[in-house]
Amino acid sequence: MKCGFFYAAVVFTSLFLIFSGCAGAPEKAEEVAAPADDVWALLGKGDGSAKDYFLGKVDVHAKDELGRTPLHYAAETMDANLAAFFISLGAEVNERDNEGQTPLGISAEKKDAAVARLLAGAGADIHLPAQNGETPAQTAIASPDISFLRAILTASSAESTDGDGRTILHMASFAGNVDAVREILAVDGSTDKRDNAGKNALDLALSRPDSRNHMASAELLILSDGVSDSDIYPYFAPAVRSANYNIRRADGMTAMHFAAGLGHEGLISFLVEKKADVNIKNNSGAAPLHEAARSGNISIMRMLLDQGADVNAQDAKGNSALHIGIPVNAHEEAVALFLQRGANPNLRDEHGESPLHILITLNRSPRIVEALLDGGADANIRNIDGKTPLYLAVENNRVSLIPLLTARGADIFAADNEGLSSFDRAMLGREPALNALINAVTVLQSDSAGNTMLHAAVKNRGEPALIGRILDQKALVNARNKEGDTALHLTVRLNQRENGELLISRGADIFAPNSAGESPLYLAFSSAGNPRYWLINPQTVRAKDGLGNSVLHYLAQWKLDAHIPFVIESGVSTETVNATGETPLFAAVKFDGTSTIRTLLDAKANLNARDSLGNSALHAAVRWNAANSAAVLLDAGIDINAHSLSGKTPLHDSVRLGISDLETLLIEKGAGLEVRDSEGNTPFMEAVMAGYVRSIDRLAEHGADPMTRNIRGDTPLHIAVAGERSDLVNPLLHMGVSIHARNTRSRTPFQLALHISSRMVSVLLTKDRINNPDDFGNSALHIALQEKVPANILRVIIDQGCRLTAVDSNGRTPLRCAIDAGMWENAKLLADSGSDPFSTAADGKTPAEIALAAGENGLNALFSGKAINARDSSGNTILHYAAARRGNTTSIALLMTLGAHKDIRNIAAESPYDIAVRWNIPDNASLLE
């Protein structure tokens, strides 16, 4: 410990002696390089010996190439001692690097309280954003660990403001960070400072009454003498200051009433924590739950109930929460909530009315009434006038509610105090209430088995006239019982022809399935030995189901071949189509009914019919993998190369769907291998797009062209590369597909690969292709440079063995192309890989000459590595060139820094110095002497 203090004293004394002659704070030095390359490296590693450089050798304000000062490095390495050292030397605590990052911003990102405390103490701005856009103050407020906030909190920083005029107290209050507010108030208890919008910290805290933490923050601010214009303040502040959270105003309203009425969840949570009474009543006897119900705020109602609010509490007029006229949009959910929490739906108010009476009067929706009935509401309860809810519904013409009430047992004959029943009242008013009463108790009722009056009439062999009267009362002709049977199912089973024909004429559905999947149509034709041919009449001949399927579609699906001729003779066309344009032949194919296909073809069904997408029956056979049907269709002479609207043939589809059996069958039957769809794709290309190697091989074995192109000029290799399918690329390459084939956009597979992945580039550049140029004489490296690929891709090509000496049609090597394009990183990679910097192109220029003319960037790119002492054919190095008129002292100095040897001689035994003398350039010669 003593040694440490002694060392600190020595350092401080040395610094004092060094800087005692300086007037005021030291000016920022120019950005200079360290005297040794390792000073920044030492700082980066947190090596304490780096301090020695700043005791006279390096200015504390020096910056590295990223604009970082030594203090940035201290923050980055979380070295408090080093940070203190640089601060003691006068380091600028708010200096930004090239990315706009400050030392405190770095400490904020790292949650480094130790360094942050030093920086804040030295006046670092807590509101300057860090590299991630967040200020240290924001980081401190957002952090669950209060230690960082404490570190940056000083009297000065607490008073400082951001661009919106907000202090850190504003920010903590806005965020609802209770601990932060407490810490800040301990440092600076001022609560009256306002931001640019005129808001103080308490205003911001009270602006979020939905948050418990904001209310807790507001409590701390109020206790610190904070005031606010918020409408919450008159209710909340007295409660806080008196520590009585049940304190009432003149009207008996408490903060809890206020919060419940306006939906302030956070305030309620806070009040509950303070043991505020959730059942406290105001002067009218209303509890907070009444206020929440009036506002229609479901979440507040639920919160109060969770905290013990009495769901059956009644106000001075006997109203419970269920009696309240809750807003329409929330009424249904509120009723369900209250009932779930044990509300009594049969409580009466001072007029004897139950919540059900209130709902009828307010004309609420059937769903809300149904919810109350489901909760146990008495449908026959009377008010003090003796009126039931049904009576009120009739009296007020609530027609939509009448069927619901009668279905729940409401007595239409229950009389009021004057002796009038609901039915009597309906008779006085006539329609529409009367019709509603009659319909509700007659044709729409069902027994325990789900049978309606219509079912019962058919079962008991009722006359057609009776069936007609029931139907005239708007009975549901397709109503199902629990087994899913309609009345028409029953007439078919019982073979009641007249009743069945009547039901059909009134809209009975012959296609409606029961729970066993049986439709009346199926029952009619599946009855052994006794088909119900009467079901087929002029109306059902035209009938179709929801998907447009006719009677003949279904018979084909069910393979009821024996009845197909009768149905066709009755007028159902073999060419009738469903919603997707499919004829009955398609249905037979879909279910692989070979005999049904033959039956339909014998009946002159069109073998080459198409659906709405242009698909033939053979397309359908492929789509449904109906191999037997496909064979029958082919034997019948169907067009094997028929195109759909998308241009696809059955072979295209079989390849795309991976149905190898049908693919093989179609190939063996002579399907065209080079037919094209609307995009110009052949089945071979379809196989590539689908990624099926076996299909690719199979089609190739049968003569498919692997070099074919679609309308965009893409070859199969374009598609495989674009899909990153290296497993497809290899077989295609073995088939001789060119990696330099150009499509209509003049793009090759190799160019695509350059922008996809290095792995795909490696796959394409096989040994037999690596040095093959494209049609313009460009090697793989030339192309990569033209595509401006990153260095890692270029490295892959070099590692694959591409010749660095390859030249394009202008005699330029890849290195020359990189230099011409100013691609310095790629140029360096090529130079370091052994590319000749003195290779002369058709224009007589070399990469070295161009680099020399380009200055520092060019020279660093070519000669910062292995090529620094490379020689041309005359033995000249780049330093020889720089010594002559092509160079200057700047380039010579740079080259020597990069390691150029000035004593190398060319074949004429001339050194760079000799060249400079011969060219009479004394400045160059003096550097090279």
C-alpha cells in the first residue's frame, strides 16, 4: 500500500515538473503517431507501462487512426488507475473518436462504474450519446443495477440537461425508475426544474398513471415538495402528504374512485400496496367498482376484483355493478367477468328490477342477455309492477331478444299487476313481437336427439300438406339432428318420394353429408337393389354443391359405374364442370377409378378436357399420383405433351412433385424431354429447380439437354447456383455445363456464385476450369474484380490455383485491374500472393507505375508486403522508379518505411541513388544517399 502511494506521489511530482512551465491547460496536440508502434497496442492490452510514453514522449491528447485518445483506451480496458492518470495529465473527458464515442460512452456500454465515476467527477457530459445512440444518463436509468447511476451522479451532472432540457431526474421520472429517483433526489432535491416542453419531473411521473412505478416515483417527488398541474395531483398529493390513502374529497371521492373511473391501473396498484380500501364508498354509496363499471374499463374491474372488491356491493339506490349501464363495447365482457367472480344476477334495485330488466330496457345485444341468462338470471323475475323481462321485451319491441328469452323458459303467459301477460301485450301490438313469439316456440325447437318438427313429421309419415305448413313457418329445410341427418336423409331412407320431392323443391340439399359422411344422394344410389331414382329430376340434374360438383362428379368419385348411364341419360352432361373447371372424368382420375374412367369414355366423355388452369386429366393423374388412371388415359390416346396454362406438361409436374414412377412411365411412353413451359423451362430444368438429383440423372440418361436455356437465358447451372445447391452443381459440371454461360442479363453462373458464397465459388472452380477464361478473355480473378468481390472471395480463387499472370484482352493482369479500379485491399492481396507489379499491359503501363502515380494508397497496396523489393526485367525495384522523375521524396520516404532496400542495383549496376543522380534530382538523391 505504501509503495503504491509513493509511486503515485512520484508520478504526480514528475507531472508537475513537466507541465509547471505551461500556462493554463495544454492545447490539443495534432493527431500524431506514437514514437513506437506498440504504444497503442500496449494501451489496448491495458499494459501499465504505456504510461511511460506520456511522460514527455506522447501527448495525452494524441489519437490513433480511429480517433481514440489514451483516455478512450483506459475506458475500453476498464482501467481506473490509467484513467485517473490521463485525467491528471489534462485529458479531455468529452473527446469523441471517429465514431462519435466518448470515454464515458464506453464506460456506459460496459457498465463500468469505477472509470465512469472518475470521468463524471472530471466533468464528463452524461448526456452525450454513446456509439449505440444511448447517453450515459439513459444507460444509468435503464440499468437495474443502481451502481452505475451512483457513479455518474454528481451535483453538476444532476443539474445538467439534455437537448430536450431534461435533467437526469426528468429522465428517471419519465422512465418510472423509483430507485433512480430516490438516488437523484438525495444528490439534488430540486423538483421544480422544467424541460423545453414546460414539464417538471412530477408532471412526467404523473403522465403515466398506468404504471405503478411511475406513481411510486411521483410519491417521492411529492414528498420532496413537488407540485403538478396534472388532474391526478389534487387526489393523489393529499393522500401522499397525509399518508392516508383513503382520504376523501368533499363529494366523498377518494383517489381510488378517481383511478377506477379513469382507468389508471398503475395508480390503483400503488394504492392497493398502500392498503387503500377497494370497497370504500362515496356520498352516493358507489364503490370504486361502480366507477370502473361506468367507465367500461375491464382491466380495472378485474384488478379491483382481484384485490377483494365486493362484486355484489350496492349503492344507495340498490344498484350493483351488474345494474350499471356499462358502455356497449365492454358490456358483454364485463357481465362475463362479474358472473365469473360470483355476481348475483337476481339482485333487485329500489324499483325491484334485476340486471336482466336493465339489459332489456337498454336494448343490449342478445349475446349480453344470453351471458346473463347463462349466469343464472331468472327469466321470469318480476319488478314492483309485476313485469318480467319478456314483458319488457315485448312492450319495448325488443324483437331480437324475444326468441332468446323464450328459449330460456320465459313464460309468455306470466301476467303483470294489471293482469296482462307478455302474449296479451304482443297481441295488442301485433307484429313484429307476435311473430317473434310464435316462431321461437314452434318450428325452431328440437328434441333431445336434435330432431326438429320437420324431422318428426317425416318420421311419422306426415302428409305433404303438413310438411308444407311447417316449411311455410320458415323451418330450416336443411336442419340436422345429432346424427347429422336432414329431413331429406329420412325421406330417402324411408323412400317417401312425395315428401322428398317437396323438400327438394323447397331447397333441401342432396349433397349435405351427415356425421357418417352420407349425403341423400349417396343413400339414394347405394341402396342395394332399390336405388331412389326419383331423386334425379330436372332440379337435381342442374344441382351443384358448394364446390360446383354435379351428381355425375359424385358418382364418378364413388365409382358407382352402374348408375352413371342413367344419370347421363337424365340430362347430366359428361362435360359439366365444377368451380375449378374439372369434368367428372377428373373426379374418376383423382380417385384412381380405372373402370369409371372407361365408363365415362364409353359415354363419349372428352378425353382431352381441360380444367380452368389448362390441366388435362393426365395432369390430374400426376397431381393425385394415380398411376393406374394415368396408364388408362395413355392407352386411350390422351395427349402426353399437353400444356397447361403455365405451359407445364404432365412430365413437368411429375418431375416437380418427385413422383418417380409416373416420371418413368411418361418418359417410357415418349413424353417430350425438351418441351418448355411458359418460362421456357424443360423438365430437366424443373428437376434442377426441384433439387431432385435422380430425376436429373434419369432425364440426362434419356437424352435431355443439360445446356438448355429458359426465356431468361438461364442454364440449369444458373438455377443450381442461385439456389445454392452444390449437390446439383457437381453433376451438372460433369455433364459439361459452362460456368461462363451468359443469360439475357449477361450474367454467368460464376458471377452469381461470387455474390452467394465462397463455398459455391470453390465448387465451380474445379481444376479443369480454374484457368479457363470467359468469352472476353477474362480469368476467374478478372471476373471477381469486375464484380467487386470482397478480399475473402478473391483469396478463395487464388487458393484454388488461378494464375496470377493471366491477362485479359487488354493485356492487363488481375493486379493491374485491381489498381485501375482503386481496389486497394484486393490489390494488396494479389501483390502479396506473388502477382508481378511490373507486368506491362497493352497501354505500356505496369501496376507499379500506376501505384506510384496514385501515391500513398497505391504504394501501400502493392508494396507494403512481399513485393517491396521485387524487380522488373532490368533488375529495377520500385525504389529505382521512385528515384527517377516518376517519384518524389514523399513516395521514396514511404517506400523506405515499407522496407525498400536502397542498396539494390539493377542489371546496369545502378542503385536508386545512381538513378536519382543521373536524372539530376538532388532531393531524391539526398534521401537515397
